[in-house]
Amino acid sequence: MYNILDNGFVMLGDSPVHSFLFFSVIHQLSKVVYFWDRTKGFLDQEVMKSCIEGLDWQVKAATLEEVRLKEQYLLFSGLMRIFDDYPNRLVEYCRRNGLGKTELVKDLRMVPFWYSRIVDQFDRSFCR
């Protein structure tokens, strides 16, 4: 995440994405994971399993900024892992959790083009 901030962009596949657009999506997905409990396939990797023991995910902070440090670490580590092998893991995460386009863009003021290409696949208003 620090590299993305330092560089001002992140490579998703073969395309550079401005950091502010990437982080707006990360913020939205943070809410999806943390507040809406959409965690299927999110914290099930070996490294994360040992870290989540002893955490009470049922006690939620009022805002993302108030989330405990260890939970923030797990949350952002999991989110960054979702972007490995982009777009495959992101699409798989959305499918496993039954996410629709509305949930994926709910609080975004502007949906970045690179993200809309993913979330449009989950538009339930029409069949593909």
C-alpha cells in the first residue's frame, strides 16, 4: 500500500490505475467486508487463519477509522490479496459472497472505469 502511495498508481493487470481511484474502491470494499460480513474466501488463507484467532469480529467499530489496529491489518492484507491475480480473485470474491453491483458501488461517488468493468458483471437488473 505504501508503494502505491509513493508511486501514485498501481498496476492492475497491464493497466496503471491512479492511487486515489484505487483507494476509493479499497474503502468501499473495506465496508463490504467489515460491516456487511462478506468474508467468504477472504481470511481463509493459512497466514490469516493464525492471526484471526482471539479477535472478536462481532464487536464492530462505528467507523472504519475506529477499527482496532490488528483488525485493520487483517482487513487491508486481505483486500490487497484480493487484488493479486487481478481481476480473477476479485471476481471470485464477489461471486463467493453473492455481491451485486449495488453493494459493490453503494457509497462510491464516482465508479472508476477499471472497477466498473468488474462490477458490471454483477448487475442483477438484467441477465447475461
